[in-house]
Amino acid sequence: MTAKIETTKRVPNNASAKAHAETPQMMPGAALLLKVLEAEGVEVIFGYPGGAVLPIYDEIFKSNAVRHILVRHEQAAVHAAEGYARSTGKVGVVLVTSGPGATNAVTGLTDALMDSVPVVCLTGQVPSHLIGTDAFQEGDTSGITRPCTKHNYLVKQSADLQRSIEEAFHVARTGRPGPVVIDLPKDVQMLDAPYIEGGVWQDTPHRYRPTISPDRAAIKKAVQMMKAAKRPVIYGGGGLINSGPEATANLRRLVEVTGWPTTLTLMGLGAMSADDPHFLGMLGMHGTYEANLTMHGCDFMLNLGARFDDRVTGRLNAFSPNSIKVHADIDPASINKVVQVDLGIVGDVKETIAALLEEMKAQNFAPNAKALSGWWEQINGWRGKNCLAYEQKSSIIKPQHAIERLYQMSRDREVFVTTEVGQHQMWAAQYFGFHQPNRWMTSGGLGTMGYGLPAAVGTQIAHPDATVIDISGEASFLMNMQELSTISQYRLPVKVFILNNEWMGMVRQWQELNHGSRYSESYTASLPDFTKLAETFGMTGLRAKKVEDLEDVITTMLETDGPVIADICIEKEENCFPMIPSGSAHNEMLLSAAEESNATVSEEGKILV
Amino acid sequence: MLDTTQTERHTLSVLVDNEPGVLARVVGLFSGRGYNIESLTVSEVDEERHTSRISVVTSGTPLVIEQIKKLLARLVPVHVVEDLTTGPAHVERELALVKIVNQGSDRVEALRVADSFRARTLDSTLNSFVFEVTGNSSKISAFIKLMESLGTVEIARTGVCGMTRGNTIDLIDAD
């Protein structure tokens, strides 16, 4: 299975005559790479040099077309590219060296795979003739990254170079987006390779053809089901964001036409405005009471670009037991994976919603007004529980209050929020309102602590004039804090808002609930003084110890032109509520700490993560 | 709704670009997600187009089989995934080489059994044979079982390859 593939092998007969007529220009592989990157519209690369990519760095030195951002760790390069991609809808590009450069990137690649983020990662490789000899900084990059990428390439022939890079971009950005690795042996970077202006890659009828347009018959059937709905819910996910602004515009139109209650996953936040009265808030483990009970009690569920993640469904055999389920997803493998649905619609969600709207018109769709108003009445009853209520009583800062104030005080700005992973992430999802897509960058599927700071780097690079806030926890922050150096170098005005409780808060919360409050290794000891840390990197360091300090700190942080670390000392024992304990169903939520103390988690539940 | 409990055996025929790593990609998909591979055969089938056919026999609930087919189909170098088991009638064949070491009447009986299974004798010594037998998997298994009762055996099986009956070309790849 090692047959080489010639460049022109799969170019079909109808390939543009131009590509054939032109004689290829010969140039070193590294120069060709930059040419193709430019042609693909790449403006920024996040990377870290090393022996096996020096020819590419040499070309970057000579070129003005592509800007290189030097990170301080390869994992951060991928997260930065993810932040860039998620906040712009473009492909994020990473350049790292062989061996440790590639292995360090693996966490970022897996993160991008889980959250469907379009990333192209270029890795250096030892020269072809040394592959397999345990050469210095050799690693089996294509082997290691095969399961954590959408696709990967090891380019052994210069003749394959242009087509491989072009196809990599196509694969990364189309269909269900994802990370693609191109492993480039050093000799391939240096030897002359044929370059054809205008590109050589051609779509072929059999290789990689994602379904974009939904099946008409399925759309017809879906609308018939929608017409019968009495207690409907729209459950939207990250696919709405990946599909682009048109998808969220279509969603808003759909919600307007139907008047249906709508909930969004962690990855889908911003697809509709948090202020929209139809929005029930996020659903799932730390979702709102009304969102989860609506999901549990509905008789019709329209899933738009979400994937029934276990954080969303809770106990599967009790998940929305009495509903007809329609699932629209661009990835056929997401349909009927964990939840069996009554109808699957494969296609790009923006086109699916557009087709639904069109078909609804054709079938004279009108929501069942009487049933719907009764349903809303019930939902409003759940809303009345006010499940996100908290009391800011003493002078100790409640984390919920800190996020809520941050949200309110930054509302008139163009704000992008990134997070790390843990309690602060859930509080940010619950208390920070998002009104537009691409404003919220968080690690959902993989749950990567240390994601937020480098993601903020990438986001700020893409939006130099915007306010980019990394809502962080002190434990997550320590995981990639070397990126402070990157922030400092490029004078990125990133605001790091650390909810500091001196705990790995979510770990502690689970130990409290599932392990008899035996807090094994979850205390974050020996923390640095974050304000001094900021100063050593030439940033502004701020601290809020009491609730009285909070507003001043937030104001100063937002008004400071440069980067800021704001150390927010929050109530240490606070936990995230509401919560569906693992192994429980949507209608078995814990609303408060008082309920938590009475809660028992089943043995089956404790096994779940 | 698909049955979630019954395990079924399916033979899948997968046409792929013959490029480095494609087999690892297919195998990794099974191992990474905990699916079974009962047998796997792979070889280039179209030199000009550089395509290979992978025949894989797997087992799982209908839900899992559906998932496997979708996951295979979304791999970049995969052209077509055909489920021979659910499709129109198909033929399946497997080839096995069976070495048997024995003597006396068992040796005579082994030769007689081989004859009735239409096995060919590829090699012979005074106390051993190597038989080549083809057929569907159950025939091969039956043959092996009989041989095992007649002596010490060593087995090499190719795994199943198959295609649909009739005059249609299923894994069409014309461009």
C-alpha cells in the first residue's frame, strides 16, 4: 500500500485547460508552500521553529505575504489557530517542527477535531531517506496524528506537494470542519517542486464529497412532523457557528416564524441572541432548568448542528423520552450515533434551515398556537425557578457576580471571550450573554485546560481592535501561561480575567459530590502573585479581593490599552449550579448546594466522566 | 428504529485510493472506536486509477454497523462503502492453506476429506500435506475442524472477499 500518487492522477477530464496548458514553475518545496498558502488566503501562521522546518522559516523570512506569530509552545500554536479560526470562520494555520514539535501539537489537534475547528497544521519531518531510522527529532507524525485529525498527509514526492496542500485546505474547511496535518520531510521542502499558478487540485467525483444540500424528501417529511408538534423545542449546536453567519441568520428567522423555544449547546452559544425571549439558555449538565426540562418534556425536537453529546443528554435512556426527534447534521456519522432519531437530515445547516423555511411556506406551516401557548406557560413556570439566581451577600466575590458584572460592563464593546476549562467556563457560559456567533471560543469536546490564553492570542490577532477576554481559572491559566510572553511580544491587549479560588474547582466539585469530599490533589498550592507575574511580562496586574474592588478592577482592565491580568479572588467553596449529576436525567437536576448535600450519585453515575 | 441488541455479521466492500496510510486509517477506525474486525483483505484492484478494494467482515448491532459504514464513508480516500450483507444477493469466498501432519489411516482419511471438499494438494511429504481450499467461511471452518481431528494442523486464511451477483458494477469508479 505504498504506491506513489502522481500529481495529475485524479484530475478529471474536465479539469481547467489552463492548469494543463501552463508549464509548471520549478521552485523549492518551501517556497511552493508559501505560494499555496498565499493562494489559499492565509494571512497568519502560528508556529515555532525547529531543525526540520528551517527551510520554511527561511522562506517566511524572505516573504511579506504571510505573517508569522511566534508562540511559546506548540500546543498553544494550535489553540491560537483555533481561536483565530473560530472567531473568523477562516482556516487557522500552524507550523511546527518534527518530533516534539508535532507531539506537542497533538492536544491542540485533538481539541480541534472534537470541536470541528478548521486547522491546517504543517509539521516538519526528517528527510525522506532518514524516515524510519530513529533519526534526531523523528516521530511518526502521520501515525500519531491519524486518529486526531480529519485527514493527514505525509508528502514524500515533490510532485505531490501542491495538490496535497490544496486538498488539505479544502478538507479542513468543508463538510464538518476539522484539523488536517501535512507532514513535510526536509528534503521535500528543499528540493524543487512543480508549481502551477491557479492551482492543481480538482474536486473529483469519488474522493471526499461531503453532502451540503439536504435531501428534499427529508425536508418535506421534517416539515410535516413540525406541523404536528405541540410541545416543540429547537436544540442548536456548534454546527450553526461553523456553518457561518448565514446559518445563525436563518436560525433566527426560523425561531421568529415558529415562535418555538430554543436552547443552545456550549458550542452553539451566540447563534441567537441571549436576549431573545425564545432563548432558554444553554442546556446540559450545567444548563438551565428551563432548557433541560423543555428538552425532557418536549414532543418534538429539532436538532440543528448539535451532536447529542453526553454533557447534553445526561442519562441516555431517560433523554427526552416522549419526543419525535429530527437531527440535521453535516456529518452523517453523527446521526443515530448515540441517540436514535426519527429523521436524519444530512447537509450544511444553513442550507437545511433555508430549505425548511422554504418548505414551511410551501406547506403553509403555522405553529399550533393554542398548544404552543400552553407549552410556553409551562416553560415560563420553569423559568420562574430562576435557576441561575445567586446571592452576593458578603464582601467575598461570588464568581457568578464577577462574570455578570464583566458582561454588563463590557456590553458596549466588541467583545470576544475565550475560556479555559472548569467551573469558570460554566459560569462564563451561564452568566455572559452572547449575541452574535464567533464571539465565544471555548474547548467543549476535549475540555482542554490551558485552551483559553492561546485562543485569546489567536482571536486578538484576528481582531486587533476588539476586546478579547480570557475568562480563566487559576489552575487552567498555569497550563499555558508561557503565552504571556507571546502576548507581550506582539503587544496584544488581551485581558485575562482569572476567577481565582485556589482550587481545581470542577475537580473539587466532583470530589464533593462523588467522593465523600476527599479533596485529593485538587488544591492549587504555591500560586504566583498574578499581579507581579503580569508586571514581569510588561503587563498591567490588577487584583480584586473584595466585592467593593470588582467594578474598579473591571473598569481599569477594560480601559487599559495593553494586556492585563485581573486576579479576581472569588468565594472558594462556590460550586456550579444547576447541575445534572452524572448518570442522571434532565429532570433530575440539582438546583443548589442545599440539594447537592442530599444528592446521591449512583455507582453507574460515578463511573461516568 | 434499528434494533439495538442483536449482533449481526456484515461483509463490507470498500473501494479506496491506494495511498500510504489508507489501511491504517481503516483499521484505526475500528480499533479506536472498539469495533470488531473478523477478517480483512486488501489489494490493489485498479492499477491505473490506484484504487484498492478492502473487504472487511465485522459484527455488531445494526446501529454499530450503520455507524461503521458512515465512519468509513467519511474518510477522505474512501470512494464507496458497500454493505454486501444488506445489499442484493452476493457471493463470498475465502481461501485457506491447511497443513496437516499425520500418519497411517488418518493420512488416508485426510486425503479423502480433502477430495470431498475439493481441496487441492499443494505440497506433500511422507507425513504431511498442504491443502488449498476455497469456499465460504463456514465451509473453510468445517474443513479445518475435520483436519484438526485427523492430525496436527497449521492454518493460513485469507479472510473473506466478496461482491454482488448479477450484471451490475457496484463500486463504479468511472470518471
